[in-house]
Amino acid sequence: MVILKVQRTNEPGLENAVVINSNVQELRPYSEIQITKSNGTQHRFRLIMNSYVTNGYILINEKESKLRRLHLNHKYRVEGVKSSVIDKKAQIDYKKLNLAGCTSAIEEIVRRVFRPRKFPSDMCREMKIQYIRGVILHGPPGTGKTSTILALCEYFGLEPKVINGPELIKSVFGKSEQAVRELFEEAIFDQENKGDSSPLHVIVFDEMDALFRKRTSDSGACETRNGIVTQLLTMLDGEKKLNNIIVFGTTNRFDMLEPALLRHGRFDLQIKIDLPNARERLEIMNYHLRGVRKSGNLSSNVLTSHLEELANITNNYSAADIAGIVQEAISEAFARAYDNIITDLGKLKREECNICVEWNDLVTAFHKSEKMRQIGQAQFQTKEIESIIDYNQ
């Protein structure tokens, strides 16, 4: 048991969870903690440990803190407890999930989309429960929207149909709408012939803003897109509703989507995936280092505290950016392991490959990434300046 003061944060992904400094030895064996107030009231939270929290404090989501009346800078008794139902409400086995970060989005999808489908179909019909058939993941580029969907499909043994925008744009009038209908044919056939025993079908529209933009009265390509939007709405919310299908969509431009898609019975669930916080960046880093670590090619000088430090300073980095740093560090190790002039692509023998990813490789990769980001930002600002027309000339 320890006494800690409350700090508040608006950091995403901390609903029903708290963060405590990893130096608090008494709480390390636990995955949950219990906070006891002076009046005896107790609150349980999922425990996350990290070095970026000030020692002697417990970091709590601001809304959770206010809801449970845990006051800022007040001292509370905190003790570890054995895992309970709090960790199983919408949990899946994350060790089997081929993904890191995006925890809150994953739990929301599992809780609202997949978990209700575990219950008998006749019982759901009696209770007038409508399955969620449409899910949109939106947010900045590189945050893991498509990866989250594909990882969940792999976890549940589903084979998604992944569609990119240009695949559905046809030059012949009416062919695009037909292509949309064809995506649903298997699900329609299975529901008609197998009923409640029908397998679950998944369709993924990647970068869906390319297809399902706000409808306009323009002719040509816009008319084709209007037809695609209308056809999708018919398939999702038509007279014969399909209960054996989930349609996922990803977009960086949520504001461009046709508003009719967001009405009840269509894409009911919309989840924003923001840039990862420090805790999630550390998870992503460890995820991409897992192969190097497992094969014994990660140097002992890469300490947990080093990775935590790197996670703290990579603010505003996306999951893809973090993956890029790790891959660049591995490339540095490869270059050091074989620095001869390459004259052919013949494979080396395994015993000749003395590869070791060191802390300095990660630091070098980070600095390269920072340099590229600064160049990109400078180019963007230059283009912005050049686009300004001086009408006084």
C-alpha cells in the first residue's frame, strides 16, 4: 500500500485506467489498483506503469477523476489488487493480437460490434437488439486505422474484402453500383440459405472518403460517386437487413463523408484514432522490436528506461513514424554488420551475420526522422508562402 497524490490528464486511452511511476515497487506485480478515499469509498482502475509520471503521483483521466470525486493534489491510499472483471469487460487476448496501441478503439469495437454476436440470434431478436453493421475509423494518417481492422479480423479468423477507391470507379454507367452489390452477394446468399448459421462477412473500404463523399448535383465522376453512396446505403439499411456482415471504413477526412452514412442503422459506430500518447508509443516501439529481441539481436544497452525516454520525446509521432524509427535502427545495424562493397545479392551464411541493434542505432534513427520532419515542415511552409498572391502589385 502506498500514499499518492492525484494528477489529471486529458490524454486519450486512459478511460478506466491510471498511470503510476514504474519506480513504485509495491505495485509492480499488479494489473489493477484500488484507491481508497477518506470516507472509505473504493474505486478500482486498470494499472499502467511508466517513468514519465512524477514520482509520488497517480495520473488519472480528468473526466474519471471528476466523476469519482478524486480531487487534484489530494492524497489517497493506493494498493494493488488481483485481476477482476474490470479487465475483462471488453478485453481480448492482446498477446494473440498482432498489433500494438489503439487499445481504446479495439475495446470499443469488440464491446459493441463483436461481443453481441456471441449471444444466440433468437434471443437478440426477442430483445430487439440491432447488430452494428457499419464502423468508421477516422484520424490522422499513420495511426493504425487499417491495421486495427485487419488485426481484429485475423484474431477472429475472418477474411475481409479490402476495397480501395479506384477499384469501384467504372467508366460504364451503372457498373460501379453493380460492383458494390457484388461485394454483398456472398453475405446475401449465406443469410438466405444458412440463416443464423451464416458465417460473418467483413468488407473494408480503405480511404473511404475517395468513394463516399458528400453527394452533389454535378455530373460525370461525381454522379458515379453519388450512385455508389446510394447503393451502399441500400445494402446497409435496405428492406432486407443483413445481420451477417460488418462494413468497416477508414478515412483521414471524416468531414468529407456523406452525412447520410452516419445515420442510425448504417455506420453507427465512429471512432477517432488519434496520434499515440507516450504509453502507446512505448507499446508500439516494443512491438516492432519484438522480433529483434526474440532472436537475441537486441543489445543489452537498450534499456527499458531508454525506450521510455524515446517514447516521451517522440511527441506527435504516429504509429507509422515509430515503426519507421525502429526499421531505420535495424538498417543501421545491418550496415554495421556488413560494411563491404556489395557486388551481388548472394545470401550470407547465418554465422557470418553478427547483427546487433544498439541504443545508438535508435538514437541515430530518431535524429534522421527529426531531420526529415523538419525538412518536410519547411517545404510545406514554403509552398504556403508561394501560394499567397500579392494583389497590391
